[in-house]
Amino acid sequence: MDKAKEFLEKNICDEAAVVVGVSGGPDSMCLLNLVCELKFSKKWQVIVAHVNHNLRKESKKEQEFVKNYCLKNNLIYETIDLDFQNKFNEHKGHQLRYAYFQNVLTKYQTKYLLLAHHGDDLIESILMRITRGSTLEGYLGFKKQNCYENMVILRPLIFYSKKDILKYNKENKISYKIDKSNNSNKHTRNRYRKYLLPFLQKEEKNINLKYLKFSEELEEAQAFIDNYVDNLKVINNNVLDLEKLKKESVFIKRKALEKLIKNIQKNDWLEIDNAKMEKLIEMLDGKNKQIDLNNDYIALKEYNNLTIKKKHGQNSFEYDLNSDIITDNWEIIYTKEDNDSNYCIRLNSKEINLPLKVRSRKNGDKMTIKNFNGHQKIKDIFINNKVNPSKRDSYPIVVDSKDNILWVPGLKKSKFAKKKQEIYDIILKYKVR
């Protein structure tokens, strides 16, 4: 296990706190043993993090096994019990595990998370993704190291096969628990493990290292492509600039879309299958203005931009305008400095109903325009001024207490707006932040 130890020593600072994900199985117990062999020379604080999914009757015994091991070896022990109410969801389980790991990392003020994925796991992951279809990044399986803002995931056992791990455990008398569900053909990964992996290992003794090299080649290719897309500067605030992208190949357009989606998935889950991706590609150059995606998302083509956003819950708002309002995107303030642009409005408090409010638009909104005979729909004002559809629901509208629309800041003023020579006692100013 020299490569694993070298990998750990190279990537973890001395005197660091190290969180090890331990299920109690042969892989994670092997990893924990390796860490313990290094902890004194490296002066590491070792924290064992165990997740009990409560999906099998043996789960509690495995939890107790890991706990007792930690007590015997003077290791810090952390655990969590998950409850899926007999309806296990793989994606939800993944989310809950990593949220728990992040909490443990935060508690011990560290960023190092060690997981026991090994070379056979990598082969299985790559084969499964090739079979079902994925992206270039997906086809590489998983990496030796993932670096995020608050987490560094290290997988030291990626250099070794399951056979290597079992041999190490036997030689070092490392005890562990066996998950019998790993023998069931019910799970896709188990079928790959039982039927495909033995064939590959018979063809090539070091097949795990060959797949590791393949994965690393794809990782380098993905890094090159990401850098190319970044240099195009086609993504800004999760919006894709179609004008800058139109001269690029379909391949690069696809990678830019994947990067846009990946940015969104930092905060939400938005899997895009091949069929949806093809529709997105067609949308870039076609006439389609909107398509439905997964998880209540839509893709909108607005002028020369493509935006992916939630269909519902678009943050409707209403504020009392008793004093200045400053948000992340705009501000409306009381001022003594004015001008005749649509970014300022003068009002006479005796002609309107106080207090003033700032709200998001509503269906059917209309406003009597200054120097215009009759009403105009707010929707038409947005269209005429080329306000992107994705921004219309969050655009501020100033109304009085009876919901009369007084001003669409920066765009149009109502009949209540006053000229400089008229009587007024309120001046409001709008600024985009």
C-alpha cells in the first residue's frame, strides 16, 4: 500500500484534522488502518465518520463495530442515522451523506475527507456510465482528488484492486464486516462486479491501473476543454451568451451548456439526459424559445442569451417604501437630486395613497402612462424595452397603498409623475447594482 501512503503524505498537511468515511467494510477499514499507521508521524487528528442508512438489519451491528473500533484505538467517532422510511433514493442518499461529511469537516475545522473507493469501483463506474451514456467528465468515473471550496476529497485506494485490499487486510489482521447485499443481482453495480470484472481481470492482470490511466487521460482532456470554454467568456451569472458562442463547433457548444448546468448544480440538482441536451443544442440556433427540463427547471432563449431557471417560486416580493430599499440587484432611494430621466420620479403625496410600496409584477398589471392617452400593460413595457423574460418577475414596480402603479423604474413613469415646475414633495431615484 505504498502508493496510497505516498498519496496521503503528499496531499495532507502535518498536524491536520482528517475525516475518514468508514462503513465498517473491508475497503474503509483498510483505509482507516493506513491512516492510523501515518497519524503519529504526521501528527494527524483522525475523525471517523460513519453513516447508518438503516436499510438492512445488520446496519446497527456495523455501526457498533465502527464505534467500538474507535474506542479501542482512541479515534474520534462521529455518526448519523438516516431514515428513508423504506423508500431509499440513491441521489437523496448521496446528498445526505455529503451534507453530513461537510458538517463533520466544519465541526473539526478541516477540509480533508478520505473515502475508500478503489480501482475496481472505478472500472465499474466507467463501464456503467459508458453503457447508460454520460458526458466526457462522467465517463472518467471519479477522481483521485476532488477540490472544492470547503472540502478536499481524497481516494488513496484508487491504485488498488479489491483483491489487493483483501490481501492487505489478511496480512495485517484487519477485521471488517461484510455487506451481504453486495452479492445480490438486484443492484446494477453488483452485476458488473460479478460478471464483467472477472473477465477483464482475466484478460489483464493490472486492468485497474489501465482504467485509472484512461480516467486520468479524460480528466486532462476535460480540464483543457474547461479552460477553453472559460477563455471564451460565454457564461456570465449563469447566462450563456449565444452571440459569442455561435461560431464554435457543436462539441464546444455542448461543453458550454454542460458547464452552465454544472454551475447551477452547485446549489441544486439538474440532471440532463441526452434527449434534453439535444433539444438544448437545437435551441441555440433554432426558433424554440423555451423547453422544460428536469426538477421544475426551464431553459429560456431570450434575444442572444440562454438562461436556465426554476419554473416556479420565482421570488415574488413586496416591500414598504418607507425608507431606502437596497437589494443585491437594485436600489430605490429617497433623494433631493433629480433629473427628467426614467431613473428618477417626482411625486406629490397629496395625489397618491401612502405608504408607497415596491413589488414584483402581477398578471394583468397596467399603468396610466405620463403624456399617454389610456393604459399600457406592464408586459408590453417590458417587451418594448427588451427586458429579458427571466428578469421580469424580479423587476421592481413602485405602487401606492391602493396598488396604483406609479413607476416602472428606468422604463416608464405614470400620470402621477411631476415635472420640475409642478408641485411635488417626494423624489425617488432608481439604480441598478
